[in-house]
Amino acid sequence: MQKVGIIGDYIHPLEALSQEIERREIMVIDGVTMMPKYHEPFVYPHVVIALCHQGRVRLSYDMKPIQDFLPHDISVCYPGHFLTTHETSDDYRATLLVISQKCHETLHHRLTYGKNMVYHRNPTFHLSDEHYACMQHIIKLMRDAGNLSIPRRKDILVSALDLFSLMIDEFRKSALGDNADSNLFNQFFDAIVEHYKENREVNYYAQLLCLSPKYFGNIIKQETGMSAGYWISHYVTTQAKMMLRSRRDLSIQQIGDDLGFDNQAIFSRYFKHVVGVTPSEYRQDSSIEA
């Protein structure tokens, strides 16, 4: 039997422990058996690193095709991305390492912790048995350190987080290969994540990567089958769709402002040109596919 919705009065630990996460800043949560929501996008306000022990979750990430989160998989999800859960198996068990938004903002420029762009594209990879055991040991260390009542508890946790980030980067390279981040598209995607609010022109990204616009566009087309302009507009509208559906407390003008558009009219024209409907129509009609 597959869980396809919230059962009974179940409250996901990320919701139940939200105040505790803010207070402790770095926290390990064991025994997670379900996901916060089903069949609708949700966004973590924190950095959430999930380690799957057993079972599976079927989900999609930032509008990408459905994929399975399986035993010995690890996922590094940063704020601003959204997940849609489709199914969770009855035997699903996972551990979460949660870093509060405040702590993330403080630490994201650290030398080891700052190398996070690769996880914006694809947050999940599979661990070997040896690497899975190592992750369990370092998470146990962070769990035990987090429960200490000593003045420098956070300093110890931050040092452990540095070690954790070094290990996970190395394990990712081992799982995906040394050249996993070397092709032009990956560099391009990282640049979009960093700069999409300030510029949405292909020429801008070609210049960032020190290439002529024509050569840059040809290589992206060859690598992905889609134009560079497509990937820019796809990422921008993906962020817009997420906010329109999950941040109903924000007006369309506020969403457009957050995404870097000069005014609501420009945002609406851009969105309709790419998606085919206006932001208002997309927000009001839940039957429109994400």
C-alpha cells in the first residue's frame, strides 16, 4: 500500500519542530516516514539534507520529471526550490539534517559550505555502502553534539558541518564522476540560478562564460537539444509558478518584484509569452499543469 496523502493527524517533523529548528539552527531529525504534502508543491524554508534508509518516495523537483528517492540516496535541498510528492511507500524511513534559514545565510559564504550550486540542478545522488555508512556516522556525531548543553555547542556543530560538506562533495564526485560539473550547460545553469533576477538575456550569460553568443547558443543546443533562451525562461517561470501556487500571501506585483521585473505588466507579459496564460489565470486555475 502506498501513502498518497496525509494520514490522520500526522504533522511532518519540519512543521512540528519549526520553532525548535529556528532555535537550535542545526538539527538532526530521525524516523521520518512521510512527506509534508502530496500532489502540490511545497518549499522548504531551510536547507534540508535527507538520507533515505529504506522504502521510497516518488517526487518531482522544480518541474522536472518524477523520480524515485531510494535507499542509500541522499538529497541536498536548498531554499527556493520546490518538491511535489506523488507517492510514499509504507516502509519509508529517512533522517533529515536541517540547517535553519538564518544559519544558512550566515554560513553559505564559508569555503567548504559555499560550494552548493551543483545541488541546485540535481539535489539527489546514490551513496555506496561505504559512503552511506560514513554519512550515518557523521550524522550521529552531529546528532550527539546537538544534544550537548555546553556553551560552544554551535561551534562544534559548524565544524562538523564543514566536515560533512567536504565528505558529501567527494561522495557526489565519486557517484557521478569527476566531470559531472564540467560541461558548459552545468556552468550555464549555475549562472542562471545566481543571476536570473538581474538579467534574462542570452548575451549576458554568453559574456559571463567568455564566449560569443553564437558559439554559446550552438553548444547549449547541442548539449541539451533546447536553446539557451529556453533554459533561462524555463527557470524564471518555474520560480514564478512555485511562488504563484505556494505563496498566496504575496500579490502578483510582489512576486514580479521578487523575480526582478520592473513592474507587474512586464512580468505578466513575460509569463504569458512563455506559459500561455497570465500569472493571475495560472494562480486561479489549479487545473493548469505546472
